Amino acid sequence: MKNIMRYKGYWAKIEYSDEDECFFGKVEGLKDLILFEGKSVEELKKDFKNAIEHYLEICKELNEKPQVQCKGSLNIRLGTQLHSKAKIKSEEKDISINEFIKQAVDNYVKMC
């Protein structure tokens, strides 16, 4: 999938900084901030995995449950996996998840 990296159930949108000449990413949908970067794809993947492992370790040390990116509900209940897939697709299309769901429902209604 375009510009999306996954690890241990977490995903992040990847971007490139021409000014810094590096790739960087942010795990989306969490109150906690998880950032990572790399000069190459290999470095980016390694730093992403290390960032997730570090986050999970901190949660364990603090005896806190790690946050999930998509809780599975907006104004409707979608389920965690469908919510995550919809959010990823909306990021790929560079539209909000609300707009993505609106378009999906509109397309479905037109087919009926």
C-alpha cells in the first residue's frame, strides 16, 4: 500500500523530507506520539520497529495497556479491522475517513 508501513498491528504514514534528505513517519491515531526516521528504507523500517518495541516496553513498564489506533467506531460501529482499513485507504486517497465512508456508503447505495 502506498506510503503505509505496518508492524505488530500498528501502521504509520511515511513521508520524505527533501530538506533533511530522509524518510520519516508517525504512527497515526494515538494520543501518544510515536515518530521514526531513516536515510534509507532499511533504516526507516528498523527505526519504525524499534519505535514500536520501545512504545510497547514503556507501556509494559508503566503497567498500561498500549493504545490502539482505531477503536472501531465513529458514529457507526465498523469493527477494528474495517476501521483501520478504511483509515488507511482514506490516507492513501488523501481524504478524511468521514469523506471515505460517505463515498463508500454512496457507492453502495447506488449499487442497490
